[in-house]
Amino acid sequence: MNDQTIDMKDYGYKGGALSDEGHIPARITAVHRDRFEAVCEHGIISARTKTGAYRDYSEDYPTAGDFVELEYNPIGDSLITATMPRRSFFSRRDPTPGRGEQAVAANFDYVFIMQSLNHDLNPKRLERYLTLSWQSGAIPVILLTKADISDNYEAAAAELSRAAAGAEIIPISSKTGFGLDRVREYVSNGRTVVFAGSSGVGKSTLVNALAGEEIMNVNGIRENDSKGHHTTTHRQLIRLENGGMIIDTPGMRELGMWDISKGIGETFEDVEGYTRMCRFSDCRHESEPGCAVRAAIERGELSEGRWESYKQLKAEAEIPDREELLRRKRQWSKDVALCNKNRRKQSKRFGGKDNY
């Protein structure tokens, strides 16, 4: 515990009324199953949720970056009594049956979407991360890592700009420091960022470069495919010397497509602009007369690949719970099998001929 009092504004706290005069604000800095590390005016403390407040799930279960109310205990675990409203968050399907979604990071200002200039450039994956980022309530920023090994990073940035939906694209090299000054402008003065990207893309190396010291382990990658291994084992918030904060979480690869209507609209603003121009409001964009989407594709203004990505994400969003999607598929297979079985029985009963 620190002896000096901490100003919670340095950790992004904006203030607000608390539910009890005896409570104090805190921010979750690490999640270890059912125990938490948090920072409050008294320093870094250990905490757990107050059973009654969270038993009926009426409170959002805390995650890295959350602001919470505490019953402070100077000699043991403090009690988390409430989770404050979130201004942004990423979520995935909760592993606890019946609980729906689970937040994995909260209250961040920017999402650093990282793609490597080695072998990781993938416009379709970028569109997915952009959709989730806009939906989260934060602003996405695209980082093209390992610019020091790229012959033409400008061409790569131009290629991805068509899918970038207005997000800034910054080629960087954590090894040489190229582009990091621009990145530091986002990670400073109480701002919080969260990372999204594949393993081996250089997240840990970037964090260490921004921190000016090795605060995260860096695992090597396979040279043949640039695949790496996740080094994060729990959700945590890291504060840098310049006042910026980074939320690191191992759950970012498991993000689900929940209600992403806003995110799709932001990422595919060009596509939805064409859909609104169709002659018929119920146009299926196949062979209907006056379809602006098909006309844009034929003119080369809209690529078939981008249109297919839009349709795929829209279809996934219609059934946001992947378990429910799988359940429906399994039930459909059972129904088909049962129907075929009944037909075979019926056919045998009537001398091998279908009675339809």
C-alpha cells in the first residue's frame, strides 16, 4: 500500500455521486477469478465483491478498467459494493450459463487494432474488429506493426484504408521507434486504450516500448507464419509514466457479435449508404430492378468482398449468442433426421412408395 494519497483523476475517474457516504471510488487494475486488485485514494488494494450486491446479478460483475464503489478495509480485503456506469466496454459470451454477455474490458477511450506488416494483414479481420470497436463506444486506431521489415508500408496502409471507416492508420516499429510518438499522443493524460489483434502481432513489444521498460513478457513467433503465443494470463490495467493506461486482456480473441447495429453502421457506412438508395425498401440486393448495391458493384465502386463481409456480420448479429446459434443448428439437424426416418417408415408401410 502507498503512504501518499492517490488522485483518482490520474486514473481517469470523472467524479460522480456515490450511493453511500462511507464508500470511496476505485478502479479495477487486475482480475484474478473472484478476487481483484484495485487502485483507490489509499493506493493499490485487494478487493472482492460484496456477496449481497452481486448475488442476483443486478450489478455488472467488475472487469479490468471498471470504476467501482468500495467499502475500504485498511487491514484486509475491501468490499466492492457497486459497479459504476461504463462509458465503453468489450464483452464476450459469459461462461456461466444464463448470464449472457461478460465484459472483458471497460472504460477505455481508444481501441488499438493491431495488424502486422509481416504476414498478418487481413482486411476482413480488420472489418470485424472495427465493427466491435465502434460498438464498444470507443474510437478505433489501426496500428500496422513491424514497419521496419516492410518494403512498402504506405501501400499496405492504402490497401486497408478502404476498410478503415475513417479510423487513423499508423505504421509503427517498436524496434526502431518509428511512429511511436504519434501513438503516445493517444496513450497519455489519463486516457485508456485497449488492444485488439492476433497473437504474435507485437502487442507486448509495443507496451514495453511505450513504457520504456520491460513490463510484459515477449514470446517469440514462428518465422514461417508469424504466429505467436498469448503472454497475458489475466485481465489487467497498466499505467504508464506519462499518465496513459493500457488494458491488457487474454479474452479479446473470444469477443462475440452481440448487438452491433451501431458498429456495423460505422464500419460499413459506405455499404449502408447504397442500401438506402435502392428503389424498393425491402430489396434483397440480388436481381431486383433499381438495386443500388448491385449497380455499385458492377461499376466497381463497391467490391464484392466488402459486400460479402457486410452480409456475414449482419447475419451473425441476428443471432448474437453463439450457443443459441449452435443449438438451432443441432435442432434443425435432428428435425431433418426425424423427418427422414418417418418417411422411411411410411414408405415401408405402403409397399416402398412415398405416400405424398
